[in-house]
Amino acid sequence: MGEKALEGTKVLEYASSVSGPYCSKLLADLGAEVIKIERTGGGDEARRRGPFLNDIPNPERSGLFLYLNINKRGITLDPKTQTGRKIFLELLRWADILIEDKPPKEMEELGFTYENLKEVNPALIMTSITPFGQTGPYRDYKAYNLNLSHGAGAGYLTPGGSPNLEREPLKGGGLFDDYTAGLSAAVATLAAFYYREVSGIGQHIDASKQQSVMDYDRVELDMYPNTGVVRTRLKGKSLGGAMTRCKDGYVMPMALLGPQWDAFIDFLGNPDWGEKAESTGLTATLEPSEEFSRHLSEWMSSRTMEEVYHGAQAKRVPMAMVSSTADVMNSPQYKARGFFTEIEHPEAGRLKYPIAPYKFSETPSVVERPAPLLGQHNEEVFSRLLGYTRGDLVRMREAGII
């Protein structure tokens, strides 16, 4: 087995919840050595967010925290204290990369701006992930996943295919927008790290969560400035993204183009009730009739999702199964790729986790450690790495510094 892709890369994480921790998790999965700083007292706020093992709230059993912090070492530290600030800067000298998600004003008050920190570590790569970025009139605003989704215009398009265009818009499911921001920041961080390896020059990455969400809606976003058209929810045209009920769930056909619609009718068996799409170029402009929709519902309701999905694939018809978490866990595709693996945690026990969604032939991704307990690696980091004695640790713990 070869060494890991980011073997020897040192990352300091000063972040909580999803975006920042997910960014550093992606680097940890590639072999980077990540030290996670949690606040004294309660730690990362993700520890207090479910789902919890057996539905019993416990800061060491949050599924969200356990997933986001695999392969990291964890310490507690209050950089707002004089000693805590000194230790933070010592860790910064050790690090190649700092990932942080604090409000810009907070970092300024601590003296942790990039201009200040690069005086301590001139080659530092600092990735700052905030809701709206380090500049602009919104830079000091706080935001959650709901604000991000609607502020970026993504919620305006949901639910897609809704027959009722007057109903209120919805945000995307789960914490998708926060993960999107973490992924975008990780890509930028790796690019800066590669540049530093070539040039020796570090830099500051100003990552806006809102802009990362907008970037994923670039097609819809580009329509207005170039055509004057405000994209709204699709309504019945060409089955574009409209969920259709099957015997055991839902599928989502995406017959948006003329040839795709023709292939879809062929997949249905070219029934008498099939309808021909009128096309402008390749784009299908059919609005299915009530009779067609009724026949299609009857046809779909007599078949399973698997039957429809695999049959459509054979006919080159874009089709997706609307899978539940149970469907995903039991999918033969994910089982064949070993996407879920069991990890032993000292408090939560042995649980299944999704691992990296890619495979390297020479530098494989490896799970080396579970998410840390709160302050689990204080002695290892403060004593073995930085040289503090056990007596120092006792005094700092009593003072609330760690």
C-alpha cells in the first residue's frame, strides 16, 4: 500500500458544525494530519445536534459529529485567554493550513487576521469559510442552512415539478448547502496548497457559503442576466424532474430532450396512448395530456422502482430512483464498492460510516481513527507536540484554558 496523497500535510481546524469540519475531513481522508480545536466547556456545536445513537442526546454520540470528524485528533482550547492565544500561535507555526469559520470581527478582535498570522507563519494557507465572505455589506451577518439556500436563490426552484407554483418555496434537503460550501473550500485549499508547493507562497482563501451554493445553480443563475428569464419550477413539461409513483416508491424521469422523449415512449412499449413531442432543435416542448398522465400512472404503479430504473437505463432514458436511506444502505452498487465501513468508537461503539466516494490506485484513503472524544488528544498535542508538562495541563484545565 502506498503512502497517502496528503501524507505529512498539517492542518489546524478552528471550526464547528458542518462546512469547516467537512472541509478538513476531506483533507484528513486524503491523509492530512488534522488537529481540531474545540471550545472549552461544550465543544463543537455539532455534538449537540442529532441524530443521536438510540435517540439519546449525548455529545459523544452525535451521528453528525462522528461522521464529520473521522481521522482527526481533537483538543480543547480557549484562544481568547492569553495562554490560549499563545498556544494557538504555537500550533499555527506547526500547521501548513488553517481552516476557520469564525465571524470576521471575532478573528479581528483575536488578532487572528491573515495579515497577522502570516507574520507568525509566512507560508500559511488560511481558509476562511463564512456565510457571505470577508467583504461586502453582509459580511458580518450570521446565517444558517435555511438562509443560505434562499439567499442564494436555490430554494426558489423547489419543489421541482410542483403542480402548484403558488406554494411556498422549500430549501434543499438536510444540510446540503453547508456540505457544498465545505467541498468548494476544500478544492480551493488543495489548489492553494499545490501552488505553495511549487512557489513557496501561502495565501488567504476567502470562501463564501452563499456563493458556493449559487455556483451549483449556475445554469439557472446565468439565465436572467443573459436572457431576462427568471427560471422557476418546472411544471409538467416533458416529465423534467417530476416524480412518478411506482409500486414500491418513486422514480424521476428526465426526458427533457426530443430524442430522450422518443426513447421514453419506446421504453413504455410504444403504446397507443403514447404522445409525440414537438421539438425545437433537441428540446422537447410536450405538455403531457391528462389522458397520457393517467395511463402513465397506471403503467408505473404496476412496476417496481428497480424494474423501471434498469429498464429505462437499457433504453438510454435518463431516470433516477428516489432512494431512501434504507435503499442506499442496501444498494448492491454501494456494497460492491465498499462505500460503507464499520468504525469502532470508544463511546458510540461500532457503527457503519460512508467513506470517501473515490478510490486511488496508488495513495488510498484510509480510516485511521474515529472522531475524537472531547479533549481526547489534549495531552498528546500539548505535551508531546508542544512540550507542556502534565502540571501545566492541570493548571490550564483549572483555569478554563483547555
